[in-house]
Amino acid sequence: MIQQFAFNKSIVLGLSVITPFFVQDERGYFLKNYEKEIFFQHGIDYNIFESFESYSAQGIVRGLHFQTDCPQAKIVRAVSGKIFDVAVDLRPNSTTFGKWEGFYLSDENKKSLLIPRGFAHGFLVLSPSALVTYQCAGQYSKSTDSGIYWNDKDLAIAWPVADLSKVTVSERDAKLQTFSEYVQKFHSGSRL
């Protein structure tokens, strides 16, 4: 089986689901999830600055995170396990401002999600555990790291879990601002 790169635009402007270059045979598989020239040909011109990974148990939500200054673009992939990955458009002049979209990323579908600068990002782990990688364009800035509460009533994200009380979030993420508070603080859009 040989599969070439594919880039599928989403409903929310700027988000793109990326199918990697993938070859599988009797030995196993070879996967390439990033090649600068191919990404550039599809209008993605990022200088990957740093790479992270997180390991989380089922029912963990991480996010919704963003940086108020020098926001990062991200390419996110579930290397093992399955997640519901969410991006919220915070770009003030965007026609999809305040809209969210969710994507299933897993070790089975091997897809990545391109999240441009100006989005809040988070995910819910659906499998017993998940290892998630992030390739980031731009440096992490602890002093401008912020976020929006994962289950904000105004965003009304349809998290695919029957009992939201069984979701686990960090103490920090449980205290994040609401979308309404974010809009009041950053309405001018001068910081994203």
C-alpha cells in the first residue's frame, strides 16, 4: 500500500487535515508526516521551531490553549491512541471567528491537523491512552500562554463523551477564562 500526501481544507478557514506519505508492506510501514517543499506547495510555509509530545490517559482534556503574543502554528498528530482534536478560531477578522471544529486523529488513520496561528487548541483522549506530538512554528512563550475553558457554554463544543463529569482536566485548565471573557479582553484583535 502506498499513499501520497493529501491536504483537506476544513469548514473553519485555515484548518487542514493532512494525510501523510505512507508505505506499508510485509515489513511494517514507513510514514513521512512533514516535508517542507510539499507543504510549501500547498500554501503552508512554516519554519518548525520546536516539537513537543504529551502522553495522557483516557478521558483527559488538554486545552483549549493559545498564546496571546507570538501565537504558534501547530501540526498535531496522535502517534498512538485516539483523540478528538479541537481548534477554535480566535482571529478577530476571520469570517469563522469563534467557530470550532473537531477532528478524530489516531494511530489508525495517521492523519495530522494543521492549526494556523490565531487558534485555541485542545483535545480529548478517547482511547485507553494517547501519545500526541506537536510540531510548532514559533517559540513557546510561558508568559503569554493562555486559554479558554474546555467546556465553555458559548463555544458549545460537542465533545464525544457520554458523561462530561468523567472528564479530567488539570487544575490550571479548570480555571481558564470563558470565551466571553476572552472576547472582552482581546476584542480589538491586536494581540492575535
